[in-house]
Amino acid sequence: MSAATSLSRRRATIVIPLVLAGLSTLGPFSIDAPFPAFPQMGTDFGVDAAQMQLVVSAYLFAFGAMSVFHGPISDALGRKPVMLAGVTAYGIASLAAAFAPNLAVLLLCRVAQGISAGGGVIVSRTIIRDLFEGAEAQRLMSRVTMIFGLAPAIAPVVGGALLQIGRWPVIFVFQAGIALALISAVTLLLPETHPASRRTSLSIGGVLQPLGRVARDLAYQRLAWAALLAQASWFIYIGGAAIYVAGLLGRGESDYWVLFFPMVAGVILGSWVSGRTAGRIGGRAIISIGFGITALGALLGVALASLPGAATVPSAIIAPSVMTFGACVAYPTTQLSLLDLFPANRGAAASLGACQGLIFNASVTAWLVPSLAGAVRDFAIAAVVLCAGCLALWTWHLLAARRPLPTPEHTETLEPEF
């Protein structure tokens, strides 16, 4: 923890993870909190449910398009300026959305939210590794993930509660209030973790060249795609919740909690285990354990799907919950390992990982999930295939790591035994 010796232990272990988790929750609150207000908004704007889906799509498209640039810009300008600029712009866009007179204006505001939100969501991922090393970094990353894991479950509940106070604009005013609170927290509580001596050039080449180096790096891509496939093995249940819960399990519109709550519990428990094992189990070992649990959960899903009552609760919920747990045991360490591969360009590494994840998850939701509507077993088989890809890439990564790597950027992370 050499770079953080001047920070009090309380600030380092409690305050900083809380602020970073708050920044990370901008995404879930931007996507999920407005859901309960869609009927009101559709009535006020005179549009149908299909058109209201553009409120989600506009945000996600803008976030994904801009996500690849926030990190490299923070490598050039520093972390705090990019976070503060992004969250400030997000707050202004949120307030403007509250006064949108029609759907077209609201969509423009959502695009502005998506463009700016990554300044907080993505750049915050680099802060812990800028400040901390080894087991301490793994513990704090685990705490951030635990807090972040609550956001998708809480956001729709908060949105529904806000509608008891006023009409749909109050949700966007609430988002602007979150932004104001985060601006204050970043300004007062977070140090600048990327000093001028380590910054890159702010130019087109200075932004794009680090992204190119990261994208071409085979070690980065092996590990990144192993983690993405592990995540996708359980994300297919989230992205296909309407098919899985309503279509296959025969549940109603108020019953999505039967899937979401156990999976959120898996995120929190898996992250907690990752934090508790920091410094006790090596980094590669904890990733192997996490990926292994994820694969076993997928196999369990196939076994349960072959039994009578496969499309009932809790039988149909056990496997995705186990997979979520396993993937989140591995997640903090994989993210730190990816950042460690490029210590001079951590922002670029974080941005490219976020962009690849958004594109891949969107592709899985759009093209794979609809083909799984036949039976619970289809979801389980798809999860096994994704986990097999994860394990193959991770095994390749372990074998390759035994050989000396040719580039000096990898020398300090060849053995990330946290």
C-alpha cells in the first residue's frame, strides 16, 4: 500500500470503496430506476412500450460508444478531472431529462447521460489499483463489487418509491442529486491517483495508441475473454429474464425477484469470499477456484434441468446463483490482473475491457438468448458451453504465463499472486 501511506486506514478501507462503489452504481441506477415510470412516460409522450425501450437503448449505445475513451483520457489528464467532468455532465443531463417535453428531447438527454456516465463508472475502476497493491487491492476491489452488486436490485425499488412522491421527472431529479453527492465526494474524499509524471499525451495518437497496444496484447485478451465468458454464463439469465422467468417458469410480472435476489446474493457472497481470501490464497488460485465453481454450477444446471420439475423454483434458480457466486469469487482478481498488465495505461485497459463487455453482453442478449426460449435445459447447455470457453482460455493463459513474456510492460504482473 506504498502509494497510500498518507491515507488513514479508515479512509482507505471504508470511505474510498464507498465512493468508488457510488460511482459504479451510476450505470444500474441510470438503466433500472426509470423502469417503473415507463407507463407514465409513455402516456405523457403518447408513445407505446416499444418506443419507450429507446430510453434504455439510447443510454446504452452512448455509454458503449464513449466507454473506450474515458480511460485513455484519464491516463492523460488524471483521474479526478475526468471523473468530475463526467459526473457533472451526467447531473446536468439528468436535470434536463426531468424537464423533457417529448420523447425526442428525453432521448437526447439519455444520450448525454450515457456519454458522460463512463467518466465515473469506468475511471473509478483504476483508482484502487493506482493506490493499492496485492491483497489490499483485492480486498478493496471485493468491497466495491459487493456494494455494486446491490444496485441492480435496489434501483427499480427506488424508482417505484420515488413515484409515490411525484411523477416520472422526480426519478431524473433524483439522478441529478446522486451526481451532486458524487461530485462532492470525489472532490473532498478522493486523492488524485495518477500523478503528472505518469501521464500520457492528450492527443488522438496518445488516446488511440494505448488502446491499440492493449487490444493487440494476447495475454490481456486471453484473460479478458475468460472473464467475459464466465460472466456471460450467468448473464444470459439476466439478459433473458423475461423469457426465463415469465416464459419458462410461468411466473408473473411481479415475480422477477425469484431470479434476481438469489443472483444478487451470489454477487455479494462471491465478492465477500474474494475479499476474505486475499493474501491467503494466490491470485491465480482464486481465479481458478472461481472459474471452477462457475463451471460446476453450469453442469449442475444441466443435471437439474434433466429432472422432473426443472421449470420450478428453487430447482431452476440454483444453478445461475452458483455460477454468479463463482464468477464473482474470481472477478476482483481478474480485473486487477488486467489492469496490472498495463501499469502505464490502466485507464486504457479498463476502458477496453468495459467496451468489450458491453458489446459482448449486448450481442449475447440480442442473438443467443432468444434461441434459448425452448426449455430451461437450453439455458443450462448454453452456460456449459460458455464456461468451457472460459476454462479453455484460462488454461491457455496459465500455460503461457510459465514462459517469459517479451514486453517489459508485463514483467511486474507475470505472477500476480495477490
